[in-house]
Amino acid sequence: MNAELIMRLRGLIRKEALQILRDPSSIAIAFVMPVILLLIFGYGVSLDARRVPLALVCENPNRDTASFTAGFFQSPYFVPVRFGTVQEAEEAMRARMVDGIVWLRSDFSRRMLNGGNAAIGLLVNGVDANNARIIEGYLQQVWAVWLAKFDAAQGLPLRIPVQVDARVWFNPSVTSTDFLVPGLIAVIMTLTGALLTAMVVAREWERGTMEAVLVTPASIHEIILSKLIPYFVLGMGGMGLSVAMAVWLFGVPLRGSLWLLLASSSVFLLCALGMGLLISVVSKNQFVAGQIAIIVTFLPAFILSGFVFDIRSMPAAIELITHIVAARYFVTILQTLFLAGNVWRLIVPNILALVIMAGIFLGLARRASHKSLE
């Protein structure tokens, strides 16, 4: 690389840096938007069911039913409400006042003392299937804890024939935030990286400054590099801020190598910037570039990356499409580094996939770019 080339590239990068400083929209995209989206999604999106309104129906209240229902009042997952009859509780569930009903019939205590074959009525609102399964699991846990205490008080062995010793790896508290926030960083960086180059370059086309750049002696490779380098630095700053919020604000553990996180983030950001460059070359209009960036980057990253929805549960055709979504690979890398550590057999193939995709997008952007207005 000769001195003249270095001088031209330095001048173009300086011009981009001055443009970033004079136009705060780029800084807002890189730093403000990730903070806002992390706060909204980090606190607003949760797969945990807490403070679930629950109807309790005891047809014959006594000491046994009181000890059983006390577990619901002590649980952070339920907000129990007592009803006199099951019909009243069903009406409340139809009105969405409660999400579940626990029904203890009048012979509950007698059947418990005479053999333990006492039936408990359980009705759960299944409109939200995921929430219904979570509520059902919480209810079974309360029942198991009470049964163990009841048998101990009677001097009887525990009547559950199989005892499950569950061990949860990587996320022992089963907190959905620890799972969602790393994936959310990938989704945010997809949109941020694409918007940084798509909107800014499109703005130059609209203002006519791109024509001035094209008539300079700089080659198209130098122009593309001058667009990538400043926004790469800006995007990595936003990535660093997102990781800091994940660790210190949301308490997500970072068990993997920070250098490995930096390397994989750099490759992914190049991929996102390449998508943005390609969008800007095709559209040359800020509004159109913004719409395309949201449609082709944010929505696929949100839905098809495994951020919320398990890819293996999708239809085969949709699962096949997810292989062309770059965020899919970055979500896997982030969730592995944050929750499991340096699992190389997972990280290396996904980084290689990102390297290939970054090369494809940057190559397409270069192929579509010309030093002409046509």
C-alpha cells in the first residue's frame, strides 16, 4: 500500500468521521437505539410467568385445605383469589380475571386420610399455550412440596413412586432474561449495522455528496473501505455498550472469552455492514433504505434466528430458510459464550458461516458499486 493510497484513504475516513460528528443520527443509531431496544425488550419480553392470578375453590375449608392453599400464597408465581364455587371461578376465567383454577372438592380431606386417592381439579387458560404449560408446572411443584410435608406430618413415606432429581445446566435459575438478552444483542446489532451504512450512504446520494466522492481519484475499493471503517468502529462501540448492559444491568453471566466475543462480533458486524452497503447501493433513498433494512434484517433476525422461537420446532422449509439469516449463527455464538463458555464445536462452525456470509455481502456490495451515476 503506497503513500498516496494511504493519504487518500485517510482523507476519506476523516471526511466520514467529520460527517458522523456533524450528524448525530449515526451516533444515535449506534448507541441510543441499542440502549432503548435493550431496555424495552430486556424488561418487556419475558418467558417467565410471575404473579399469575389464580382462583382457589375449597368446597369444604379445613386444616388440610388451608395448609395446601398456603403454598400458593407463599409463592412468587401466583396471586391467589378465593371463590366460593367452581362456577364463579369459571366465570372469572372466561372474563380473563384469572388464568387458572385449583378446585378442592368437599371430600378432599376425607379421601386424603383414607388412602390418599384425593382428586384435585385443575383448569388452566390455554389461550397462551406456553404460559399454560408454565402454570401447570408451577402448580405441580406446589402440589409435590405440600404432599411431602403432609406425609411427613403423618409419619408416612413419600407416596410419589419416582423422584426426579433435576439439574439445569447453564441457566440454573431458569431465568428467561439470561436466554433472551444475548439473542437480543444479535438482533439489535443486525439492525444497527445495516442502518449505519444503509441510511448514511443513502443520505449522501440524496444530498449529492456521493457524486463529489465519485469524481475523486479514489478507487471504488477505497471508497467502500472508507465507509466501512468508521461505522465499524461506531458499531463495535454500540456492541460494547450492549454487552456492558447485559452483564451489569440485566445480570447475564459472561462465561466465555471476551476476546472470542470481540472476534465473533467483529465478523458479524462486517456482515451487517455489508448488508447495509448493498441496500444503500440498490435504493439510494433514505426512506426506502430504512424500510428495506427493517424488512430484510430486523424481522428475519427477530423471527428466524432462534432468539425467541426454537428453530428445530419450525417446519422443515422454514428451518431451511434460517440458514441464510446471519443472526442465526450470531445468536448461537452469543448464547454459548454468555451461558456455557468457550464451546469450540459450536462457536467455530458458526463463525465460519459468518465469515462466508460477510464475504458474500461485501462482495455483492462491491460488485453493485461503480464510479459512475448509472
